[in-house]
Amino acid sequence: MKATGRDVVLLSTADWDNPSWTNKQHMATLFARRGYRVLYVDSLGLRRPTMNTRDFRRMLGRLFKGLPWPRQVYPNIWRVSPLLVPFHGRALVRRLNRFLLRILLRWHMFLLGLRQPLVWLYDPLAAELGAELAGGGLAYHCVDDLAAVPGINGQVVRQAEARLAALADFCFVTSPLLRENMQKTFKRVIYEPNSCDYDLFATARLGLTEPEDIRSIPHPRLIFVGTLSAYKLDFKLIEALAGRQPEIHWLFIGEHGPGSPWDGQASLQPNIHLLGPKPHGRLPTYLAQAEAAVLPELHNDYTAAMFPMKFFEYLAAGLPVIGTRLPALTEFEDLYFPADTAEEFEAQIDRVLAGARRDAKAIEIACLHNSWEARFARMEREWEAARP
């Protein structure tokens, strides 16, 4: 990697204003707080668009955001929302998009005076463009098995990752299976699990005021925070448990994702409460009002490579966690209450509500080690050490 200043071009797979913050927004703000200047590039649209209302609103909104000058959205962070053709399965479309994006990003870099940037890539389809711009190195942050996401052309993603492997200086991954997969092609793969904003979520232990919109919901309460997507959440399991334990109330914070069977549904079981998305900074006020947090995930190719974003956030908030036995959580099974079937979930819920807890000291150590700041410092040392 060449010597660089403190400039970063971050090619994301999530728009900056997505209410469910992920690695992309967190990493951008961490770069910014460390003194880097960041050009944050909104999602290039990996998933094939459908004609549903959500996708239509998103495309319409992109028209209004696609302005040809940088917009500052955070200290040291400027956002660009590319207007691209969304059908990435076609080679001609990909070439056209690369041409359009190259012009747009170089224009923004010129206006901002970005020189020799580190390119931080989440979208493998931008591999060649990333390499062109990367005067200060190219890193692929692989946080999901994108090829396993419904609506994404898996073959195109795999081919793009293979091309990226020959160009990238690093590949950072968030789960053991992703590490295993990426080590087949990338020359340097570093595993760092998903993290938490420890200082923010630890405030949930301070007796925060209960939000108005949940005051009428009885206890005990179980809480889930995240996008409600059919390829991640086990909706049938949730509904079965809600029916078997009608006295326990389930709180869901997050927007509807692809395939959500609850989207637009007029009524749910009376103990399932959809609260919609909430600002990231307000999440501890909701977590503080629940008896336990849940991760009722499906078992499939996508979740096999997934490390849940909320795992350490729940723990930092002081909540016991009941969740599916995901491969990425195997090394942390002593920190949560694993379950797969409805019978196992019901038994673990009863245990937790009866007072069962995991070792608080072990949880504290794990949360601090896997805070965003601690993880970023370790990752920064990797690319700093690689400079000539």
C-alpha cells in the first residue's frame, strides 16, 4: 500500500440515512472521528428492484438526492447518492454504471480535494473502480454473504469477489464462515466480529425514562431491533411462541425488509407490537424497558455467514439474550441462551424470566473487546503496518 493522507472513499451497500445503522455508517463515523475525511457513497443497488411501494419510494428519493456536489452529513463526512441503472446482472449495464460512477466520484473527490484515498469497499461490483481510486490502499469489508441475499445475482457477486481478490490489500470479515470463504481467494483475510457502541448501549442500565409509545404494553417484554426481513427472521417461530405464551409481549423495532409477511398486515397477535424504526441514539431507551432481547433467526445460507449486529449491543445494554444457534455465535455460547426450536425458545424464555443470567464479568470483557472503537483500532493497525 502506498503512503496516504487521511482521506477515505467508502463504497457502501447501505444509504447513509438508512434508519438501521450497520457497519457502513459506523465505520464512516469512526474514520471521521479519527481525523479522516470520508466520502460516503450510498448503496449502488445490488438487489434487483421490484415494483413494490418501498422500492419505488427509494428510487424516487434517490432522484432528489443525486445532486452533483458533496453534501456534508456529519463532521468530516460527505455523502454522494449515485444515479445508476439497477440491473447489475447485465455486463453492459455494469460497464455503463462504472463509467457514470467514475465520473461522479472523481468530480466529488476534486471538489473535496481528496488525494490518494484509502478505498473502503463493501460492494464487490465496484472492484475495478475502487482499485482505480485507491491511491492509499484498497480494503474489502465483507460483512455479509451477499451472494446468498434474495434478489441479488449470486453468480455476479462471486465473480466480482474473485476479481476483487486480485486487487485488494486486505479483506476484513465478520464471521468464521466468511473468513473460510474469503481465504480461498484473498491474500490477506482478517476476522473481526461485528461490534457495539458500548458507551451508548450501556446507558440502558441507568434507568432511562420509558418512551411514550410503549407505556401501555404490559410486562414481561422481549425486544428485537433490526430490519424485519424474511430471509433472516423466523416469523413462523415468533408467531408460534407468541401464541404459546400470550402473557409475554414482543417488541419489534425496525422497518420491514424484503419479504416481510407483516408488512401491511392489518392485525397481528395482540402480544406482537411493531414499533417501526427508531433513531439509533434512542435504542437504549427501548432496550431498558425489556426483560430480555431475542435473535430468532432462520437457518439458511445467508445466516450461516451472519454475525448479528445486535448481539453485543443487547449484551452491553445489560439484557440477557435468547437466540438461534448461529455458527458465528458458537464461540460466544456462554454469553447467551441458545435455542432453535419453539420448545427450546420457550424453555429459555422461562429460564430468563425466572432470573437466569450469564456471567456479567465475561460479558463485560467481551463487549469492551468488541466495541467499535477497539475493533477500529485493531483494523487501523493492520493497514498502517502495511505501509512501506
